[in-house]
Amino acid sequence: MNWEDRYAPRDEPGRTLRTLTHDDIPAAVALAQSVGWQHGEAEWARILSWSPEGCFLIEEEGRGPIGTVSTTLYGSALGWIGMVVVAPDRQRQGLGRQLMRAAIDYLITRDTERIMLAATEAGLPLYRSIGFREAGVFERWEGRASTYLGPRARPLRREDVDAVLRLDTVLFGTRRRHILVRLLDEFPDLAWVDRQRGEVEGYLLARRTRTGVYLGPWMAWSTASAERLLRVALEAVQGQQVALNIPAHNVRATMLARNHNLKRVRDTVCMIYGEAPLPRPEPLAELSITGLATG
């Protein structure tokens, strides 16, 4: 039995599970939009660049893709599952489970220590039944960017990159150079660093999306550093719609978001697979994650 046979839905011979490629991106975007998600081609291209062999789809003969899933690897320390989408008229047929099983097996074969994801309310029953448990909550905050008085950080320059990468490894708890470098290459004008006494205290990267500007990752040692970064970012995108996903335990981040006129709009559950221990980053240093699809 080959790999595709093992994971293809048994009762639908006209369906095939395979690796997702760049040629599939337009169909994946359309599929996501069919369930109300706003991910565009740039988001999918970014995810594929981070894990070109770890994204999968199920396609149906005569129709094309009807389900997708992605994985993002952080070495062997962490694997993040995202973009779990099944066409509305093909849901409740076991396709989500098939996609999740493919993603989990892909990560297990790479000796991934922890497998995590962000779950919507609709996905919670499936993820629990597969073996995921709750590990926290991400709060979605949104609003219109305005400028505020006070000290600011400055734009991130090329000579800052190595120091930022070193700081991020300490604060995040594992290396993710491939993630940060890709964001810096795509959005060099949406990157800021806070240096105090010659040392990097924090940084904030942002990116343009179909609906505005997403702020994250946002990492800083202190509340003061975090606020200097947020001020410069909001000033740079003044008047535009901004969004970020804050770990609910980070009271620094929620306080700053509220003080800068952002509103909490919804929550998403963070989950981890099996009995793996939770990651141990600096608890208040991660103020906004890179994204729900990638952690």
C-alpha cells in the first residue's frame, strides 16, 4: 500500500490526497474563501516556502481541491498545523480527519517534539478526538491604527538582523530564522527594533494582508520596549486596519492593545498533541504571534 492509498478516503475512489504545490495556490485560496477565511495567495506562498513538503490537499475527480492542511516546522522542536479547510459541501465526511492524520504523520516522521495548532470552535471536537489538548488561548485584537505620544522604537536595519535573530531564539525558545528572514524580505518597511544602551530589547514585524496590516511577531523583554515598538508601528500604518493575535496570559500585550484603542473581537484555542510538554518561552515576551496558521 503506497502513501496515497493509505490516507485516501476509503469510500471515495475519485478522491486523492497528495502534496500541495504552488500550482494549487489559487484553488487553495478559493477554498479558504468558501469558508469565510481571508488568506490570499501571498499567505499560501509563504507557508509553502517554510514547508514545501509538508502541505497537503485532497482533490476530487472532476472538481479539484476540496480540502487543505499545512504544517510549519521549527527544526525538530515544534511543528505547527494550520490551514485546515474542507469545502462546505464536503464536510462531515471524514476529510478533516484524513488531512490531520497526514499532517501529524508528516511531523512525526521528522521527529517533531511538539505538534501544535490554533483551533476554531468548529474544529475543537475533531482535534480533541485525534488527541490534542488545550494549551492556552489566543485573543484576536483589531482596530484602526492611530499615532500616540511617547518614545518610539526605530525601523529595523540590515545590521540589526543578527541581533534580532539571537534575541528571538532566547525569547521564543527555539530557532525560527526561516520565518523571520522571509517576513523581512517581503516587508522590509514593516519591521522595527528597539535598542537600549546598544542592546536589542525587542522587535516587531508586520505584513500586509487582504484586510489590512497584521502585527506579529511582536517580541520584547519589557512593557516599555513593547510600547515603543507598538507606537512606531501604529504611526507607520496610521489610518489602516490592524490586527494581532495575543496569547491570553500576556497581560502586558492586552493592556497595550486596549490602551491603543484596539478591541478584542474573538478567541482561538491553542492546542498541543498527545502528552508532549508545553514549550517554555519567556512568558511575557511574546506579545503577538506570527499567525494562527503558523504559530
